[in-house]
Amino acid sequence: MTLLVPLALALTLLLDPVSGSFGVEDLPTTSTRVGGEPIEVRIANTRTARAQGFQHASPEQLSTERVLFVWSEPHRPSFHMHNVSAPLDIAWIAEGEIIAIERMTPGEQGYRPPEPVDAALELAPKQTETIGIEPGTQIEIP
């Protein structure tokens, strides 16, 4: 019984983004290539990490970080922008190629790819332009 209370507290802190204990800064960072150019991304490849994404991120994090969502099997996930304070672009990725890009608006929901994907990249709209992300761009999935 003495182990259950600390374990429950640890899980609550880990899974509660409002407490500030788990955020985009806690997602692991890796390097990947987009259109042949190296970029740093945060990886969201677990259920908890994908659920967190950019929720409760600071304006600076929203403008500088990138989150790469990865799934083991292609499917059509649904994204929302609850608890996100600025627009983001999402690049839908299938088999290492960006198939579509969509602008997401704070507070909205129901963003889905046009076909099954195995990854998605969220980033600030300015970064999409700076990096040169567009449909047809190749991206390495780590």
C-alpha cells in the first residue's frame, strides 16, 4: 500500500499537463532531415506524448519547437488545438513524404489527414515557410 500512493502521485504529475510537470520540453529531441536539410524535432511516439503535443506550450515554444508525431501503423488520427494559444501548421506524412499541410487554429478540433499517415509534423507557420515544407517534400522518420 505504501508504494501505491507515491506511484499514483507520480502518474498524476506525469499525466497532468496543467501541473506543468509534463510539457513539450519533456519530449525527447532528435535530428531528422526535411528535404535533405537537418532539423531538430521533439518526438511524440507514445500515447502520452502524442496526447500532450503542444498543449500548454509557451509562445516561445510554439514559435521555435517542432513536434514529430509517429505511429507504428498508418491510420487517420484526429488532432485538436485545445490549450494551444497560437496557430500551428501540421504536415501529414505517409511513407516519408509530406502529403498535405493544414493550418490549425486555437480552440478548434477535428483536423485529420486526407489519407492514412504514419507521422505528422507540427510547427509554427513561419517555420513551414522557412524550412520550405510543402506537399511532396521528403522527410526522414527516425
